[in-house]
Amino acid sequence: MPTTTVRGLSVHYEVHGAGRPLVLLHNDGLDSGVWRPLVPHLARSFQVIAYDRPGHGKSAVPPPEPPYTHEVGADDLAEFLRNLSLARPVLFGVSGGALAATAFTLAHPDRIPALVLAEPPMLGLRHHHRIDTGGFSAAGFIRTLQARGAEPAVREWLSTVFPPHRLDLLMRSRGGKSLTTRAPHVLAQFLRAGEGFAPTPRLREIRCPVLLLTGEKTSALFKDVAAALAREIPRLAAVTVPGQDHANIIHPTPPLLDALQAFFAAHLDVA
């Protein structure tokens, strides 16, 4: 797995396929492995670049200060793209990665020909739209983290998004283990950044076509976010993926693959 340097930190990435570059941004607290089932399908039409965002996977962990924001994440992505000589990539972000992709697109609107967002937890939209947060707050997560440790904090956080039967499965999964073993300051900062990312006044500046993916069985949070973004982003196409929720929204089901193929064919002349 090759590496580059971003913000003085070693960043690991993988490249698959050939053609127009497509950069994948994974969830907060996880790593680029979340894309593994989908990558072979995308690599048939794109040069796919999946990287571990700083503080995740095999990439180096940043220090606690200065704190992370999604504007910092956009700067990280700009440096990463510059290092790999990627001028105008398509971006595809899932969950917290979708927030970083949105922040980059707002900072560099002429550099992104198309954007795919899978269930962005854009809690900052609550200042202008009705968003059901399920009772989540970054401050509450940090209090539980400090008082009781990572596993109770992660369980409390995920309980605002998943029903009990899904939560138990997730806590035992590779993803659950990744979340509970992540450097505590990294997860706390990413969640605080997600809560504070409030781009509503600027969303109409996004000029590229946007595909927004939401799972049929997902929580009220992501359905509310989808409804708000549909009102704010001019060239947004919203697709509900049957049978999916936040944990499996990017699994390569036929409806997801069909939605991606139709979007890319319409806007990028990619079959």
C-alpha cells in the first residue's frame, strides 16, 4: 500500500483501475477498507483512489492540537490530491467522509466535476432545518468517553442511529472494534467537527451534479438531512437505496450500482 505525506503525517492509500480519478472518503472512525466490496465495480470505469484519512487505518494519528474541523479535512484532501497530481477528481464520501467531500467542494467548486454523498451526518443543518439528531451530542459522547471509556461512548453514540438489534451486531463487527480502539481524541474531534459543520448558507454554491444516497431503513437523522440537502443543493439527485441503512449504504447491491451507473453516465459520460 503506497503512502504520501499530508500535514506532516504519513497517509496510506490504494489505487485500482484506470481512467478518470474517483477519490473515496470513508466514515469517521473507520478506514478505507469499508470500500473494498464496492471498489471492483467502480474500477471498471474509474481510476479509484481510496485512502485512510489522517488518524484512521494505517495512516498516522495527528496530535490533539490543533483540533480537527472539516475545513482542515478539506485542506488535507487538497494536499493529498496535489501529491498525487489529481486535478479534477470525482469525490465519493460516506458518512463523515461525505462531510469532508462537501467541505472540499465548497472550498474548490471548480475542481469537482461530480460529487456522491452517502448519508452525510450534517448535523449543522439543524440551524436552518428540522433535523432529528436522536439525542446525539458531541459533548455527551466526550463526557461518556471520559467517564466510562470508549466502548460505552461508542455504543451510546450508535444507539442514536441504529435500533438495538442492529447495534449489537455492529458493536461485534470489524467496524465496531475499529471505533472502540480508535485514538480517543481522534474520534472525539471528528464527532465535534461533524456537529459544528454548518454549511447551509453556502450549499447553493455547489455547482457540480450531486448524487445523494440514503438507505430505505436508515434513521430519521439521515432522512431529515436528505430532505434538507434536496432543498439547498441546486443540482442534487436523491436516491433511496432499498433495504439499506447507515451501516450498509455503500454495499454493492444492484439498486446502488444502478444508481451510480445512471448518475455517472448522465454527467460524466462514463458507462
